[in-house]
Amino acid sequence: MDEFFSTTLTNLHSNNYNDLTLVIGNESCDLDSAVSALVFANFLTWQYNQIRCKVCTKAHRGEVDLPMKEDIFVPVLNVDRCDYELKTEVVYYFRSKGIKDSDLVFRDDYDLEALVNNSKSKVVLVDHHVLAKRDRFLAPFVTEIIDHRPMDKSEWLYKKDVRSTIETVGSCCTLIAQRIKDLSVLVAKDVDFFNAYPVCTEMLRATIILDTVNFSTDLNKATPHDKDIVQFLESLMKPRDLEADRQREHDSLIAARKNVANLTPAQLLKKDVKIVGDVYIPSFPILVKEFLNRPGALDAVSEALQKNNCSVALLLGMDLTEGLQRDTALYSPKTPEKAVKLSKYLEEATNPSLGLSREQLSGAKDCSYYWQLNLSASRKQYIPTVNTFTANK
Ligand SMILES: [Mn+2]
């Protein structure tokens, strides 16, 4: 895999390539998107090298043995490089596999629009098929789509002959592995790529385990297809104690996703945020109380509000260390009356009732702080009430 990274990046950087294919995931840049992009680009490179016949092309290059320009296949992580740290499970997992940050290409490393327009370019979309507004310029270059969300043709901007694999399964990595198997048969045995790149095999399996919550029957995210593919990958990896190994993989990724110890308050505010009207609603994998105890927390909230043209912050926290706990705080440094008004709305909400129980925090007097006693309510349950609030202002 090291060689794939170094050759691809050197050629990309020095503009020394024939055709360019970008493989890009969705803008959440979760493990599924990141692994799908990385593994599929790696596979396309492998496939290209299997098919291409240097001897045949040598004749066309004449007597002088000029170095031939090659096609390159570049995985793109669909976040800015400075936001990579926010994707804690991706950072943890890639580093554990020896993938350095400098091996990765982020969306802001290159002017993607100029890049695709300047060369014979193709784009493969993985883990999404509706482009974000800022990515619409990619549409005419898309030649292949591999995605696991339900088909949405409302913004199908692609060429007629685009090849799409869209199937509702637990993880896009299941479809990536299937596609690699199917394409491999054409050039080699269906297991050759997986055996040549054991790290890819491991990454696909781990992501499917994470996305299906280790095949939890309660959550029911896994399909028979996810199961088949994981069994196929395991038949090559031969883990010793299969069940324990799956559990270990799942637990370490979940722990990494929640591990925000290294993030600054500003990063935490950006990690998982929704904006409704002018209400900024970040959700933390720690309690809001703990967030507010970090130095500079409220200043970071003020800054985030200003940057995003919002006036009220609605902070949502949760913690699992002593059973599930949830808490909430509201803060509006410039228009405190707005925070008070939204607090009232949320206290009185009935659909569902959030069970907000007020507590005065000594360290953050300007915040309205609550324990949330309705533990099943997540941000989804807050949104309708916030919507009513912003509509009635
Ligand atoms: Mn996905």
C-alpha cells in the first residue's frame, strides 16, 4: 500500500500522469467513506497494472525507451485537511494501519475543479450519490457510483452511461468488496487483490463491523450481503478467535469515535453540528458540563456563533461511562433573551417531552443548563421544537 501512496502522490504532485481518476466519498468523511475511497482507488490501480501490458505499448513508443505516463487513481477524503482531526475514528484507524496523514489527499489539497477540468478525468463516487452543492462540478466527470443509501434520483446529474451499484446494505464497504471481487475475476482470481493488500481486506471488514454495530440484531443494520462479505474477507484473513476479534475491532473503533480528549473546544463544536435557522446545535460525545469545564469553552462557542451567523447555541451532551446520561445548555452571548426564550420552548416541549431539569452551573453563569431526563431524545427530537421557535420569532 505504501507504494500505491507514494507512486500515486508523486505522479499527481508532479503532474506526471495520463488519465486521472478521483475516488471520493461523502462529506461526513466517516470511516465508511474514507475506507471506501482508499481501498477502491488502490484496487483500480492494481487492476490497471494487471491489465496494462508494457511490452505491447513499447512498440508504440518507438526505439527510445521513454518513460510512459501512467493513469493514476487518487482517493480523496472529502474534508479539509485541518478538519481531519475531527474524524477521530478515521484518524485512529488509519494511523494504526500505518497510513500517514501525508499519504492522504484532502479536498482542499488541490483545486479539484481545476484538476478535473485540466485533464482527461473521471470521478468515482463512493458512499453517496447526491452531490453536495459545492461538489456539483464533479457531476459531468462521474463514471461510476457505488453507494448503499436508498436511491434518490431527484438530483441525478450524471451521464447516461454512468455505472452505478446502489444497494441498501449496512456499509458501503460491502459493495466495494463485492465490486472488487466481481472485477477481479476478469483479470485474475477473485481473491488476488485481497491477498496482495491484506490491509485493504482488514479495513473493509472493520468498517462493515462498525457500520452494522457488529451485526447487532437489535439495531438490524446488517443485511445478508454484509454478512456474506465479512465471511468472505475473514476466510482470507483467518482471524483466530472470530467472535472475539470482531468484538475487539468494534469496541476499539467505537472508543476512538468517542475519544475527543485531544480536540480543542473549537474542534468539538465543529465535529457534529446542525444549524437550524440561527440556532447552532452541536452534539458532543461527552457531557456539556465537561465541555464547559474546558478552558476557553464559552469563548469558542461565541466564535462559532459569529462564524456561522448564528445567535443561539444549543449544546447537547451525552456520556455512557456510568450508564447513559444526557445534558443540554443554551447560550447566546449577544442576545441572552433569545436563549431564555428558546429554553422556555424546550422546557415546555411535549412532542416529545425532553424532561429538562435545570441546574445552576457556577462556572458558566450565562448559560441555561439542564439535565435531560428523557434519555431517548437525541438531536432529532429537538429539531421540530427549534424549527417552531425559529419560525415564530
Ligand atoms: Mn456509509
